[in-house]
Amino acid sequence: MIGYFGAFLLVLTFFMPGMVQLRITAICSSLAWLTYGLADTLYPIIVLHMVLIPLNSYRLWQAVRQPH
């Protein structure tokens, strides 16, 4: 179920109207995928989302601090 939830959130990112919403949804998706990967010891998924979480967090931080 966690994998399906992660996939749902990933698809949802393509419908996000703003960068902040996109990054938050992407981070939540990566957390779900990371949980899935850790549960089944799937190293490619673990490594990918361990990279994407800090990357999306940094980009979220940049988006939040930009003047509108």
C-alpha cells in the first residue's frame, strides 16, 4: 500500500499549480517511496529517494524565500 501511495503522490505532482505545492508533494512522495524501499530492502529506491528528499527540500526552501 505504501508503494501505491507513493506512486499516487508522484502522479499528483504533475497537477500541482505552484512550485511550493509541487515540492511538498514530491517530498511526501519520496518519503513514502523511501519507506517502501526500506521495508523491502530495495537499494535503488532507497538511494534515489535519499537523494531526492534533500534536493526537493532545498528547492522548497528556495521557493519559499523568493519574493512573489
